[in-house]
Amino acid sequence: MNIERLNPITEEEAAAMVSRQTRDDLAERVMKTTPDDVPTSVRPGWSGRRRLLVGIPLAVTVATAAMIAVSVAEPDQRVGPVSVGPNRAEAAALSFRKEGDSLVVTVNDPVADPARYKKEFAAYGMDIDLTLAPVSPRRAGTLVFMETSEGGHLETILAEGRCGSEVCGVGVKVPMDYKGHARIVFGRAARPGEMYDEGPGDVPGEGVGLPDVPGHTVAEAWAVLGERKITRVLYRYVFRGSDRPYPDGLTRDQVKPEWYVHDALAGTDDQVILFVGPVKP
Amino acid sequence: MGPPDTRRHRFEEIYRTSHDAVLAYLLRRTENGHDAADVLAETFLVAWRRLDDVPDGDRARPWLFGVARRALANLHRGARRRTALSDRLRGELAHAHRHTERAADRHAERTADQAAVAAAFRSLPEQDREVLALAGWEGLDFGEIAVVLGCSRNAVRIRMYRARRRFARELSALGALGGREKEGEHEEEGERLKEGDGRAAPASKGGAA
């Protein structure tokens, strides 16, 4: 009876998965945070521990979307839109309306500077950081990340598939008495050339707009990437589980359009990495 | 808290010596590379913020496993902290679980006995699996496992003894190992384990598989 043999991975195998640069990058990023800094969002005046709510299962978000769709259809009092800041001619990035004991805040402009959202929330006395991150079309208008103060509960309004550059409708329902901080990231459609932020539930290749890519031909992948105006592509060779005889990758000229894509992922600096080979995975 | 350079050096040393071990720990216990990347970043962030609490030398590693374990538990409860810290790592680990599956295939060789051992192991309660894995995969001794689990050394002995007994019972129930593993042998072994604290002894000595 030897459970060592069940060990899914050795330390050496794990080590080989992470490049020196990535390893150093994480250490540097960690050390750039100040010792009292809780990652990304805690400031002085923060009360209590935070509750983190991310990676909410899809089933839950779908249920929320259904519930909200009903509540949005009800008659309600419109409070906004408001325009904050010096440029009054600029359309509001958010709209606010009262609904019972809550304010329903929806996004008008999904590609606005997050600082504008913050200001507009602040005008209503709310401490909320909202951003929209580029995601694959399937995930546009869904919740990517949410973090609230302890005891805080915010309902999100989803607009699945409708968060392109023109339409949106994602938002959040904030109780009037909510005094905590929140950080929320919704997905929006990516602009040409933009990589997708990956999130829970993504399938391989989704981060670069090639979901379900394994098994498709290189020509098909080129077509999709071309449409998205992604030009920086690195090629890695795969044949029977090995990268021999091209351990350092291939040039585009060496890649045949009829080959198959085994995998696709986002590299650094907006590059896509395609794992390709002559044999169907 | 020491001056900034001392802090940096200390952290770099801990990071350098423990990064791979913590990464392996996480890859063994997560379903995908994203989760492993997020928790790895979170673990070292905690280490940086609580640098004065990190034990010196060899004791740093089980302490980090303990932090990683709690972060994983949060993740499994649906509370994920995703930060920009791990973005790059996520990219590299995006497909890590496929590599681990391949590695598992290679190691396990898929003999009938191994399949039974795997099934028996999977059927154990999480806390049994954890003590067995900490000994067998991470190679920790009882004192180190106690640091990871935040309990006493004696409690680890008891947990390990019980885990081994349940594991043996599961194996017998599955008819694995051709009856070579008798309950009695494990009673005996359990007693021995109570005495001996040898590194990885619980997992590496059975030997019948």
C-alpha cells in the first residue's frame, strides 16, 4: 500500500511548469505590496474582515439574472442619470434609480474609465470600485469578480452577452444603508486585439477567443485571430506529447495551415501561444 | 519588523526555497491551474505580510503549507481572492492539470492493485487523505504535519493511525492486494507509528502494493 505512487505530480514536475521570469515576477509583485496591504483593495478605515465572493458558480449567477430581470421590469423611480465632475457635457457612465430600499446602479458605458464609475458612486455616498474586464463573448455581461466588506451583500445585475461596446446593462443593487466597500468586475466584450481576462468556468483556449479549440486546424485558428486583429502569435510544437525536435518553438513559416491546434493561451504582452502539431489531439 | 532590505532578503530566501514545494502542494489538491496560481500568490502574500511569523529554516515550509491549506479551504467554500499578482502565473499554469493527469498516468501504471489503492484513497474522508498525503507526497514528519494542520503532534499521531486503519479497511473491502494486507498488520503498524516519528514512514512502509 503505497500512496506515494498516487502522487499526481512531483516537485520537479511542478517546478518545470513555471518559468524563471514568472517566478521572479510574482515575488516582485508580492514584495511591492506594503506589509499592511490586503491585496488590491483594503485601505485605512476599513472595518472588520472582508468577505470574498468570487467564482460564484454559474448556476447562481443565472438564477440571479432571472430574478433581476423580473425586478427591473417593475415600475420604479428614476433617480439618475447624474453627471459628476467638471465635464458636464460628458454622458454619465452609470445610471442610478431607486428601487425600494435600494439603489439600482447600471452601467451605461462599459468602456468608461473606472475612475468615472468611482466618482459617480461616490456622488451617492457609495464606496464601490467597479471595472469591466474584456472577456470572451460568451461571458460578456457576467460577473467576473466581487469582493465586499464583511456582512455586505450586493445583488448583481447581469446582462449576459449584451455587454458589447454599445450595449450593456450590467449593474449592482446597493441597499441604501450599505456603508461598506465593494470591488466588482464585470465582463465586457473585448476590443479588437484585446486579450480576454480568464475566469472561473473558462474552457481551454477561451482566454484568447478560441474556446473548444483543441482539434481545430491552424487555418481555423488563424481566421479567428485575424478577425480579432491579433497578430502576435507564438507557436509551440506538439507531437506525441513532446515538443521535439522544436523545443524552442516554430516560426509561422514552419507551421502548416492543415495542422491541428492542441491548445491556445494568452502569453505576456498580448501574445497568443498556439500549441500545434500535425496529428489531431 | 526589520529594515526593508532585510525583509526582502528573508522573503526571497523563503520564496526561493519553498516556491516549488508549495506549487506542487497546490497542484496536487486543485482541479485546475488557475486555482493553484491564485492560492500560490495568496500564500506568499500572506508570508510577506506576516514575515515575522514565518518560522525559520525547514519549519517555514510546513507553515506555508498551512497557509495554503486554509486558502484552499476558502476557495472550496466559494470564496476566491483573485489578484493581479497571479495573472502571469495563471497563464503558465492554465493547463497544468492536464500535465498532472499525464504524470499520474505515468506514475500509477494503471495496474489493478494501483487502481484499487487509488479508489480506496479517494473514498477516505478528507482529513484522512490529508494526513496520508502530507506524509507520502510532501514527505513531512509528524511534527511538520502538526504545523500544517495547526494541531498537536500527538493529535497527528492519532489521526495518522486512524487514517491508516481506515485506508487498510477500504483496501480490504475492495479486495485489493490479494489479502496480503490484513487488519492485524495495521494494528501493529499503527502501534509502531505511535512510537516512531520517521519521516514519511506511514506512507512508505506498507509496501505491499
